[in-house]
Amino acid sequence: MIILALAVILIVVNITGFSKKIKNFFYSVSAPIQKIFWHTGNNVSTFFETILEIRNLKQKTDDLEVENQRLLSEIAKLKELSEENAELREALQVGLQKEYNLSFAAIIGKDTSQEFIVIDKGSDNGITEKMTVITSQKILIGRVVEVYENFSRVQLISNTKSSFDVKIQDKDITGLLKGEGNQRVLLDLVPTDKEISEGDIVMTSELGGIFPAGILIGKVSSVRKSDTKPFQQANLNIFFKLKESDKVFIIVSLK
Amino acid sequence: MKKILILIIGFYFILLLQNSFFPFFSVIGTIPNFIFILVILINLFERPQAKLGLLSSAVGGLFLDIYSILPIGIYLVILIFMSFLIKIVFKKYFEFQINPLV
């Protein structure tokens, strides 16, 4: 009898949408604490990573010195280019704010199932489902899948349920990007006659209409090609690192 | 009553830590579900006739539901079912009395 009553209550709560109100209430109450935990976690992990890195410091210093020399010479070249670039940028009005209407939000937590993040903006701030979430460097994070009054849940591109069209920068190659969990993604359905190589930059494509075109995703790390299969696959290193970001932008609309 | 209050507050903070602190210390991209582990441990180490295990399943399940994308009730049902299962297995196969911690 109790079980039956419980089942009825749960079904009613979920169907009427009351569950969203409950979740929103709990998120509102715990948001300040979660923010503190998120920042502390970030600081503590950075601290430990620094300690672990000490062993490799000598080798790293040597490598960096060599690289430093090389970079110094490049800087001279780039300075000239940057002046030119600044002028062009102004002329073309390139920049995130110029391309999109953005809303700014902070990450307050990760979902228990690990492939979602929770951000502190919701329907009260004009956020709706399917909106694209990016970083300030125009790197794709994912898209909003659930909206509460003051919070939203964002499905990461590495989520196993995520798949969308992408293209390779500067090449006429399109493919399908599938999430594989644990911050891993797979580039699939690339015809074998197209040449992809390590280091190629992958970005969103206008095909499919899920994300706006031209948002950065990651770099090709390895290519899997087989003569028996009509398509080739590639593993990507995604640019978005959860550990390094706590602020995100939501694309409210295109300009 | 005191135990229940400790259970609710304790589970709440563990869940917040799990969602907002431990993602930075993931191993191969994943972190363990501490609520799950805790509920199993309470169920394993309590007296067979005690009810704390069942209660912890309900509280833990509810919190997991609230902070996940799943509809409310999924984790709740899974954890309560698991709690019953542990009790049934213990009753059937373990006749000896171990020193219960809870």
C-alpha cells in the first residue's frame, strides 16, 4: 500500500512538473555552498598538480628555454601582424559580442551522471532549452537541455547522447561528432577519400542546425582508417577543459 | 531523530561535495558515487532488524534524484530495492552474528 502511494506521488510529481520546482529550490539553497566548493576544488587541485609537476620541472625548463628562443624570433614577426590584425578586426567588427547575443553564467557543479554541468542562469534570465554554451575563447561546451527558474543543466559534447555535424577548419571535410563520455569524443562518418591528419582543428558546421557554425571544438589526435569501411574515424582532444573553466557564455541568439 | 537529522545533513553535504568539489579529482574522468557507497556500507554493517539502512536509502536516493537529470524517484527506487536485497541476502545466507557497527 505504501509502495503504491509512493509510486503515485512520484508519478504525479514528475508529470505535473512539480519536480522542477523542487529541484530549483534545492539548487537555489545550495548554489552559494556549491560555488565555494567549486572554487576550493579548483584551487586545491591546482595546488596538487603543481606539486606533482615539480619532478618534471628540470626537463621542462630545458624544453622551455629552447622554445623561448624560437618564440622570441616569432614574436617579432607576430608583432607586425598583430598591428595589422587589430586594424582589420576593428574593421570587420569580429568578436563574440559582435556575433552573438550572449548571457554570462558560472558553473556551480557537475551532475551525478558526470556528463552534464549545472550553471547559475535559468528561465528567469531568458535561458531556454537547446541554447549553445561556449567559453570566452569561443570553444564549444555543449547545449542547454534542462532549464529551471534560476539554473540550467548543460549537456557536454562528450555526453554519449550528443552527436552533431562538424567540419574541419580550412578543409572541405564534414563529419559527425559523437560523445564517448569522460571528456572524449569521436569524429565519425568522414569519407575515406578525404584526407584528415593529426592536428587538424575541428569546428561546428551549419549542417544539422544544432550549433551555430564556426565554434571551436578540438584537435584531431589520431585517425582510424580501414580499407574495408566506407568511412574513417578520428579521435579528438577537445579544447574545453572542465578543470580550467568556471565561467561560461550562453548564446541567446545570433546577431 | 538525531540520527535522521545527521543522516540528512551528512548526505546533503556529501552530495554537494560530490557534484562541486570532487569533479576536480576524477580518476580516468570518473568519480565514485559516494552516496551509493555509503548507503551500501550502512546496509551491510547495521543490525538486521535496524531501519537506518532503509532510511539512508530513501534520503540518499531522494538527494541523488534532486541533483540529477533523471525524473525524481529513479535513484530512490534503486537504492530502496538494493537495501531490501541486502537484507534478504543477509537473512537467508548469514546466520552468524557479526558485531554490528550501527
